[in-house]
Amino acid sequence: MPPGFALDAQGWCAGAQRYDSPHADARPDGTAVTLLVVHNISLPAGQFGTPHVSDLFTGRLDYNADPAFAALRGLRVSSHFLVRRDGRVIQYVSCDARAWHAGQSAFQGRAACNDFSIGIELEGTDTEPFEPAQYAALAALTLALQERYPLTDVQGHEHIAPGRKTDPGPLFSWQTYIETWARLLKEKAAGQARLVPAYRQLRFPVGVPESQPKN
């Protein structure tokens, strides 16, 4: 059974654990949220289930906890959501606000993707497959966000920052994500006809990004 999520009027998600980050600010006035960006993250790299991602996003990271953390000193980043390996979801920033997840980026000729996007981090790496529970949570969260915001596109961090970023990486299955999302949408739309247009409107990446091996 996929998790159930619902966004409230302030952009916070029921079904996600709330852990407020100070690394956020207001979106530019009048900016519609139209883009969903998928990332991966683990701290230390390749280690799962640690508190360090949440600590990084909330400005509490102990830089002495691992030698690799020295390079993160002074970094102020966040994401709207983190999906743990078991499908549990943490929310750090209201979706009405701008999280600092994309960095230097552009989509369809439009720079500064943080302004108009929602960022979802999957706990993982470029070198390990993601878990079924993560795809289920990501798909269910995508549907919840569609009900609240006029999303039109989903992209990986690698698509909006090519050459600089490679996540969610070659082992993230866009096909599994899309199929899981489409199945959940069909089930939900059976009782909510207003969701049917969302199926036609949401666009996913086309082709193989540079970070993924080409057969």
C-alpha cells in the first residue's frame, strides 16, 4: 500500500515528518511552482540511515563526524523532501517557499530553478539501485503535489545542471517511477475525475541523460 500524502494550505505535507530548515526563503512574487526535481543524497557517501542529511539541511551538521564533511563546512543547502530507503518522508521546507536544492541550474531556457521548483532527495547514490518503497513514496508524493501545485514537468538534477550534477543517476529507474505514478493516478482518478488531466500534463525526461550509460 503506497503512503498517503496531502498538502495543507501552508505547503506542508501530511504523511511526512516535519523538520524545519532555516535554509530557505520566499519565492519571487507571482511565481508558479511548475517543476519537480529529483535528486539523490547520502552522508557519508554510500551510508544510509544516518542523521547527517537532516543535520546538513538544518544547519546542525557536525563537521568532525566524518573526514569528508570538512568539504561541506559553511554549505547552506536544503530540499523540500527526503525519501528514506524505507519510504519514510521528511519535509524540511514548505512547498510554498524556496528550498536551496538546485544551485546553478536552468530548464527550458529559464535559470534559477529553485524559484519555481520543488526538490525531492532520495536517500541513495549514483551506484546503488533505489528501493521499491522509495519509488512508491515518490510517486504518491508526486500526485499529492500535483493536486496542490500546477506542476508540468519532472526532471533530474542532472537534467537541469548538466555537467555539474549526475543525480539521481544511472540506477534510478525513470520507467519504474513513471509506471508507479501512472498506476496510482489511475487508481485515484477512478474516484476523482479532476485528476485525469494531470496525467496528460505532467512531462518526464525524454532520452538518456549524459550521466547515464548509453547502450
